[in-house]
Amino acid sequence: MEQNIRNFAIVAHIDHGKSTLADRFLEITKTVSKEKIINQFLDQNPISRERGITIKLAPVRMNYEYNGVNYILNLIDTPGHVDFSYEVSRTLACCEGVILLVDATQGIQAQTVAHFNAAKKQNLVIIPVINKIDMPNAQSKIVAKAMCNIFGFNEEEILYISAKTGENTGIVLKKVVEKIPAPTGNKNLSLRALVFDAVYDEHRGVIAFVRIVDGNIKHREKIKLIQEETLTQGTEVGYFSPFLSPSAELKTGEIGYIITGVKDIHECRVGDTITNSEFPSLAKRSGAGKIQNSKFEKVEPLPGYEPPKPMVFFGVYPKNPDDFVRLKEGLSRLTLKDASLTFSEDYSSFLGSGFRVGFLGLLHAEIIKERLKREEKVEPLLTIPQVLYKKNPDGSMLEPYISLLIYSPVDFIGNIMSLCQRRKGKLINTLYHDTYAVLEYELPYSMFIRGLSSELKSASSGFASVDYEFIGFRSANLINLEIIINDHPIDVLSEYVYKDEVIYKAREKTEKLKELLPRQQFRQIIQGVIDGKIIAREEIPPFRKDVVAKLSGGDRTRKDKLLKKQKKGKRRLENYSKVNLPQEALLSFLEK
């Protein structure tokens, strides 16, 4: 049976047509009837549909007849955004091949290169496909030439399709059967199933999406999640049609799901291995099927496991303080569905009780914010994004670094290099291909999340695309910049900054706050402070009442007495009045 299975994924840059091509495959194989199919059928998340991007991988099993033989095609539609690259890497570990999709109007982009390299690293068969050939501005031959130059394809192996109209999409499925090999594995060994995704169901617990590498698993069989050492009983197994379809068992080489019965998604991580080795354990068999050694042996977990690590952190507070409990419950529910989301309680002297929440990236944060608004009916306020710094025993700081891949037309290379140099980037490699170039930089992740992506778009007139990968922690000359208003520290505006930029950053923040804060009856002094030393200062003068207006003539001392009394009152207000940082002003500051 394994010989008739093909496991493959569609990988591409954002908006190059992955989900649309998946729709055509569903139609051709009659997995979903043409009357029922809608655009982005596999993207069931409404936010994903609205944005037009895949934010969650989606597997589907299709039956396909080719040359009189019935094949099982297991397709995994992958996310295109860099925030979810770990999901893509685990998906590729489940496959023997990929369709590398490139937009005929946009050409090769940064994530096209990243996905190609990831597929080559895992020795997968790659089928090159150029999409959107029906578009008036399509440059199919130019894009094909670039794919040959950059990736080493032969021009005759590149397929030209329109996923929108369905032109030539059937040819792609035929190539999948012809070129992608059947899965390998040993059906006589104990179960080893790779978890490439997991979702939480309120009634049935965690549902693990798996690739059966060795052995098999049957309905209601006892299982073990190796990394978390969780023992449980699977209540159901099956495959995706594309919805959950129960079956008696999942066999070697198949892709399907296991309803684990586990109630905490953090016990079923992406990349983990599921086994039934202890019930019974591994038994070695000869080619004839005879047991050579009945002694049970421990099953080795599949390689490459690592829990997803939050890369960026926000303070998340309810705009309405009465919504704190609802926000906490909402985050708790979302962490059940999203194992990469982490949170802990936090407190701000200005915003009150809230949470420190870890995300995979900025898009991930945006999606969670939107889900809180829609699903939990909570309006959250996110503070300045922060990366995870490490502090050495000697007090020195370490910060996360990324390898940044930039793909851009050569006309904008000068602008991009200047920008990356200002952002503390170190140029590692440059490759030129006709009218395009690929730049590889190493730079602090904090620079990327502080608007570098949008600045690159501006510097390249919107043509540059980026992909990045975390490469570790490196020493950094950082210092804590505090913002203080009338001797009251504003904790949500304080952050670590580079020592050589601290004066500029302090001035920038104090000047912005001067513009945004409303005037009061008392003077407001805004200061940027490091280690107790004031390095930037702005002042908002108070409203001033003309206390001598009622006087008409008389001795000068009468005016001086009134002015002195007013001055004394202002000082008392400065000392005893609470600094008012309106949420509107704070929100404007954070958005800028």
C-alpha cells in the first residue's frame, strides 16, 4: 500500500497562489465537489480568509487515479509567512516532495529561496511550478530563467499553470505521482509518528496531526508522547478528507490524526514523537517475519524536535480595566489552541493589571490581538514590542540575532545596504542574478521588529521581500532607558536601548510625549534617564490664569503677592497631583 502513497506540500512566498492551487486539486480529485468548494477552502480561519494568506497549515487526503492505478495523495498546504517557518520545517519532514510555486508576475521572492533551501536540506524532490500565467503582466519566461539560474532547474522541467482558471493544474498532479517517491518506513517496527501540528477540541482534547514513519496505530490504542513523557489512550485515529474522517488504523507512510485525550496542548508539541512501544515494545523481525529477538527495546524519538520559542514579547492590557478577568480567560483559551503562545501576569503602574505575552513574531501578535477582539470580546492594548534579552552573571547583556535574507531588484541594493548598515546589520553574502540580488545579513532581532521590514519596502519601492532565521544570542552594549514624568517612572515606556543610540532615543521619546500629553494645571517635566542621570528633558507649561487681571492700579506689591501665591499653588500641584497619562496618548505613542 505504501507504494501508492504520495506525501507532498505546496511551498511558496505569500500570495503566490498556494491555497488556490490546493482548491483546484480538491476539484480534480473530486475530494470536494465543485458546487461546495469556495476560495481558500482549506483556510477555515476567517482571519486567514480576510487577509488572503495562510496562517495555519492544512492537510488533506485525496484519492487520484493515474494510468489505471489508485493513489493516495496527502497534501499539506503550508503557511507562507516567516513567523510560521517552524511549522513549514516540520511539514517538510513529513513529505517526500514539494511543489515550489512562483508567481509569474512577482518572480522569486525571499521566502521562495528559503523554502527551496529547506526542501533541499531534507533531500526532497522539488517540482518547480510557475503560477498566474493568465495575468496580463505575467513574465513567465523571465521567471523561468531566474529559477534555472538560482535553483539549477532545467527549463523543460518547469510547469506553467494558472491555479485560478485551472489551466494545466492536472499536469501538476501527474508529476506528483511520477516524480515524488513513495514513503519509506518499516511496518514491522513499533509506532513512530511525527507530530507536525496539533489543535485543541473542547470535548475531545488535543488532536495531533501525524505522519506515521514506522509501525501502525489502531483505534483506542495506548500511546506515549516521548518528549513530554505523557502516557494516554488514543480515542480515535483517522485521516483528513479534508475534515476528520475516522478509520480503523493508520499505517506506515500515511498522514492522519490521533485524538490523544490529552487536555493540555503543551503536552503535545509540534515535532514530538508518538509511540506505542511500551504496549508492546519494539520487536526485531527477520525478512520472513520471524521474531529474532523478543527483548523489548526503547524507541528512539524522531530527530529534529525543538519546542517553538516565542521571539517577541508584548505587554497586553485590557483597555477597560474591568475586562482583566475576561482577557485572562481569553488568553488561557487561546494557549490551549496555540502551543507557541505563552503568557504570564504583569502589572503596570499606569495601565494596571495585564500580561506579558510571547509570540512567534509580529504577524502572530496581530492575529492573536484580532482573535481576542472577535472571539473573546476584549479590546486589548499592546505595549512596545520587546525581544528576549539574557543577562550574564557579570551584568553584561545578550540579545537574539537573526540571519536575514533580502531579495530585491538590483536598482535598490544601495538603499537597502545603507538601511541595514544603520540598523547594525553585517553583510554576509551577496548573490546577483540578472536584475535581482539576494543579500544575506546578520543583525539584532530587535532591529527587525522595530520597523525594518516596512523600511525595506520603502527603500525598494515595495519590491523587496524578506525571510529570517534565529541564529542565537550575542553580546550587546545595552542600557535601560527610563521615561519619567514629574518623578513618576512610566514603566510601559521604559526599554533597553543601545548605548550609542540612547541620547537620540531619549530625545525622540520625550519630544513625542510633549506633543501627545494634554496640558494640566501644573507643569509637566518629561525626562529620559539612564542610571539616575538625566539625558533628555522636555517641559509642558501649565495652564496659566491671569490672577492680576482684576487689579486696576495700586501698589506693585499687591500684584507680586498674588503672583507669588499662584506660583506656590503650582508647586504644590506638581508635588501632589497624580501624573495623568491618558490611554489615547499612550496608544498614539505606541502606534507611532
